[in-house]
Amino acid sequence: MKNLLLTLVLLLAFSFVNAQKLTPKFLEGNWETEFHNVEFKIVNKKELKITIILKEINEPIDVLSYKIHEGALYMETYYAPNNWAAVGKVVFLNNDTMVEDVVSKHSGTLIYKRKLNN
């Protein structure tokens, strides 16, 4: 509970400071959470494509829609095998860390770390 509260405080504090920097170009690359591998890719020089894969079972989570608005990324996702739908708001803390507040039947907070390609 302490970690969740601290994360939310940091999320609010840094979202005001860095609000204008979250762009498709910033997102481009590979990110991971404890549970997901996420790839943000720009296709046709303008369209952002988001691919989310569950780590343990290597299955995709469908991204139904997304929108970048006022420095945050909003995503609507769906995982068909267990009929799990979620809406998330992602803001970034620094160049290599983002936080997502997820609203669903299993709500929570996810921390994304940028993966460096070797």
C-alpha cells in the first residue's frame, strides 16, 4: 500500500513537470513491466503501433484504442482468453520510466522500464 501511494504521488508530481514530452517519438522502442513486454513502433512515419505481449505465456493483449492527450497516453486493452478489459493512463517519470494507472476488474499500477537493445 505504501508503494502504491508513493507511486501515485510521484506520478502526479512528475506528470506536471514532464507533461509535454510524451510523444510517439519518445515512446518508440521496447518497454517492459513485471508482466508485459511492450513495443511502441512508428509506422508510415506517423502512426503509432502498440504491441503488448504477456511475458509468461507469450500471448498478446489487444490494444483496442489509444490517444495521447495533455502529456499522457490513454490505452484501452482487451485480453480475450479471460475476457479482461482495461483502460489505462500512462505518464512518464523520466526518460526510462513510465507509470500506468489501470482501471479494470483487477485495477492497479504498472511501472514500465525502457529496455535497451543490445
